Amino acid sequence: MVRIRTRRYPTKRRIDERLLLVYLITLVAGLVMIYSTSSMLAEARFGSHLHFLWHQALWAIMSLAAIAVICKLDLAKAAPYSPLAFLGMLVALSAVFLMPERNSAHRWLEIGPMTVQPSELFKFVMVFFLAFSLSNQKRDIGDTRQLLRRYGPLLGTGLVLILLEPDLGTTIVAFMTALGIFYLAGARVKHLAMALVPSIGAAAFFVFVLGYKKARVLDYLVSVQDPLQGSYQVRQAALTLGAGGIFGTGLGDGRQKLFFLPYPHTDFAFAAMGEEIGLIGLLVVLTCLFYILWRGLKIASAQPDRFGYLLASGMTL
């Protein structure tokens, strides 16, 4: 059972111009904000105020090239190779533990001059694999035992490897994305809840018993009640957002990025953006992101087959 009724459209493929336009606007705005919030840090750390901008621009160009290539591919013909790609990702996730530790974690593979994070690629390959596998109409997605027996070991291995890096955030995102695809494929809510409950317990054990990110989680709970009672980072983020007000201080005029706010271009990018573009600017950014989500799901519902529907939905999620 598919949750969203699909409609048959002409098979000729075309690019959704509105989605592409909003994506490009968001991409350019992101590059502008990265430069504005990171230039001082880049100058102090690397001797070039363009360091982070060039790095992100390279990935942006690669993403556009990937989009151009994928638009030319027949993904349905490549789908049968997705199980092999999934197994390859499990190998890559295992290989990160052979790499030197960075920031108390094993998350990256160094391939020549490039650094790749397999856990990020895993999410896309997982979606491709699940879309192909669950598009088989003969597969009874309502059978809990078949669901666990077929997908539990594979997905569980990947998620555990990411968790051990350790990267709890990416583990949660990948797990929830998988649940979303199962739901759209017709899995019963009660069966998905049966998988969700023990997973929450495992995450709680990892955080509160083994101590991973325990201080950050407790700090978050405190900051929900009063941001000014949280850690230094949380307090600075709250002050940064407050300084922006409704309309912001203007691009390049934020003060908290002057080494008051830690990681203004990554972990606290939203706060740094809020200071410079204000509440109105943040609402525009969020509107663009929600439009991409809505448009992606709408495109998914228009796919003529189950594989295309699940693939487009999963990539959007």
C-alpha cells in the first residue's frame, strides 16, 4: 500500500525548473553566508579569508555536476546494482576505523587530496537500495518477521558502524529516513513503532550509560528552559540570534563571529545567519527549505512507478 496516490505522467523526463531555481537560490545564499560568517576565522587559522568559501564552493560545483550526470542516467537500470553498492558502503564505513582519529572520531576516509565522509554517502545509497528492494510488488511489507529478517541485519550493521564512529546525529537521521521509506512503502505504523522503541532505548544507553554526548544532551535540556543557563556555546548562540532582531545587522556586519561564537559557519551557522539577516531573512531561508521538501514530495507522488516514487520520496526526506 502506497501512502500517496501516484498519477501516471508522460515518461519523457524533464527538470523541474521551479525546484531547480529555489535550490540554486538556497545554494548561492549558503555560499554567501559561509563567506560572511567564516572569513575572520579562515584568515586567522589558514591565512586566507576565502578558505572555507573555496572549500564549500568546490563541493557545490561537484553537486551540480552530479545532478547533471544523474539527470542523464536511467536509474531504473542501475537499481539492480544497488545491493552491491550498499555492501560497498558497509565496507567503506568499516574502513574509517583504519584512518587516524580526528576530533575524537573515526568518520572520514582520505582519498588523495580529498576527505570523504562515508556516513553521508550511506544515506543516499540506503535510499536507493530500499527504493529498489521495496518496489518489488511481491514483497509483503506488512509481514513484520520478513521485514526484520530481510532488512534488519543490513540496515542494523550500517547504523551500528555509524554509531560507533561515533556519530549519533547521522545515525538518527538515517534511521528515521529508513522508517519514512518503509511507511511510504506500506508498512504498518505499529510495526514501525516496534522498531522505534528499542532504538530509542539503544540511543539512551549510548548517551547516558556510555557517556557519548551526555554533557551536550543535558546542556540542551537545560537550555530549553533558559538559554542563558546553558553552556557557553548555547549562551553565545542565544545572544547572537537576539542581536539580529527582525531585520539583522546586515551582511558582513555581525559581531559574534569575531571569535565569540564557536564554529559560526558550521555548528552555529543558523545563529550567525540570524544575526546578519534577522528573523525575516531566516524565515525566507526556512521557506525555501520547506518548499524544496514540499516540491520534492509532490514530484515523488507524480512518478509513474513504485520505484520512482520511493526513490524520490527518500531522497527528499
